[in-house]
Amino acid sequence: MPEEVYDLSQGWNRLAAELLYACMPGGAPAKELAFYEQRIRANEGIALDQACGTGRHLFPLLARGLEVHGADISADALHFARKEAEIQKVHPTLYHQRMEECNIPHKYGTIYIANGTFQIITDRHQALATLQRFWHHLVPGGQLLLELSVPPEVTQGLTCNDADHPTRWAPTPRREAEGEIVSTLWSESVDLFEQVLLSKRQCDLYVDGKCVRSEVHAHLLRWYFHYEFLMMLERAGFEDMTTYSDYTDHPATQESKTVVYGARRPYVS
């Protein structure tokens, strides 16, 4: 086990960023992309992929003719996004900054945060301030789309996915380099009162069957319950709040595997 533990709240860096880049050819699921495409077109104007990483959603949406900008905290992830841009011969607008410090010289018809990335902001006051920053970066009537989840350690039991029962993925071949990356994820602790989960992800780089590099990345995540988050959106100034179940137009329920919250900046503020 490596001695140094990297903080994923500072972005998917080092091997974690390379893992994202290695997964790029698989792309985001078609249903997920169709969901975001439909709403971006309906909202009109430019969209912002907040916490875009290496561009898993960004590049397919650009290929569909949409104007989408990207922003991410990770310099390593953005490095790989620029490499992907060279491969695809496109010129995306990318910003290197934290969500909490969102300060972009544009206003957007849509801002979306996929894959629960908003939940890495574990300070509640900071999370609310970040929602307010998103509000200011939307045009009147613009829509925020924000994906949230409650960890399986809460919904399925505290021993789910712990260090003795980790999730292990099949090796992922590197792109433009020899070797493959093996990723393992487990939970370290769950605080039901504070609604935070500490998990760790280990990335091992194998070349010719030998582990030549190993990293552990700590990941602190806060979850929100439904009405709690609706009140946060309302307090941030949003209106017309809704939920989407599993990338459809149907409202979310407790059976939903994926919940995306939608909220709009009022036309008249």
C-alpha cells in the first residue's frame, strides 16, 4: 500500500486522471448523453460541463453540434482533455478552476454537473455558496442540472463496499502507453449523522504483469436527502425545481437508480 494518500477533492490527478482518459473510448452511456443533449437544446445557448474531467460528456456533445464549455479543478484531467481535443481535431473552451470558485466570463443556458461530483463539496455553507455561483452564471430562465446519489453504504447497509468487500474493476488498458490500470474502491467510514462518506480508491499500474506504480486517493463525499436539497436550491434563488429519474422525463422515486435535479434561475430576479 502506498504511503502517500492523494485527496480527490483536489481533482482526479495522476493515475486517477489517466484512468479517466483510458476510459474515454467507451464514452458515456447513450441514454445519459441523449438526456443532456435534449435539455441543452431545449434551454438554448451555451452549456457548461462543470467538473468535466477529461471530457467524457463534453466531447460527444460537441460532436452532436452543441456549444459546450468545460471546467475542472484537475490540471491533469484537463491535460488529457486537451490531448483528446487534438485527436478529435476540436477546440473546446476549458477553464481550470474549482466549482466553489466558479468565475467564468460567460452566462449559460445550461450548467450540468454529472456523476455526483457536486457531492465532493462537503462543507454545507460552501455547497450553498457554490449553488449561488451557478445561479449567477445562468441566463434568466437557464437551467441547472445536478446529479446526486445516496451511497449504497447507506441504502444497502454499512458493510457494503467496505475494505473487506471492495469493488474491483477489470484492468483498463492505457492509451498511448504500455500497461494497464487496475482500480479498487472501498469505504473507510460512514457518518450517518453528518451525512458524509470517506472512501478510498487505489490505482495500480501494471506493465508486463508487474505493478510499477500504486496510488491511493481519498474521497470524502456528502450526500443530501430530497427535501433537504430542494430547500438548498430554493435558498440559492432557484425556482421550478424538478427531478428526473434515470435520464428520462419521469420524476424520480425511491426506485430510481439515478436522480438528476433540475432548477432554473428566474426570468425576473
